[in-house]
Amino acid sequence: MQGEFGQLAAVGFSSHLVEASYGAVNMKTKEIITAELYSHRSALERSHQGNLVLRRCGVNAYKENADAWRKHETTKQKTMVC
């Protein structure tokens, strides 16, 4: 799915797929997804679902400070209970 996340995030049903994928992958893959979403952010900001995905995946935080984003995501990943 790499290369498709930006397009999928803009559409209602498939945005859930992006969020589920994001929640299920390792840190390296999360960064790949987030960078891809960031590259499509102008289009995603124009849709309700796209905005939700940008926020839930922390795309703005990634843009502002990638190191802080990594630390936050790593902490979130460690504290998740299955």
C-alpha cells in the first residue's frame, strides 16, 4: 500500500484503513506513512476525513519536530495494551 496512503486517507471508508494500518505497524513504517501523508497534506486538509487522519497520525507534529514525534509515538506504542 505504500504510495497509496495519501489518496486513501481522503476518502471516508478507506481513511479507516489508513488509521488501522498506522496503528498496527512498527515505528519505521509509521514514519513512512506519516511522511507520505505529509506530502499530500494540502489535498487532505480539504476533506473532513483527510483532516482526521492528519490529526490522528500526528502529521503536523511530525512536520514541526520529527524527533519529538518519534519519541511520542514510541512512548504511545510501549504503553498500548493489547
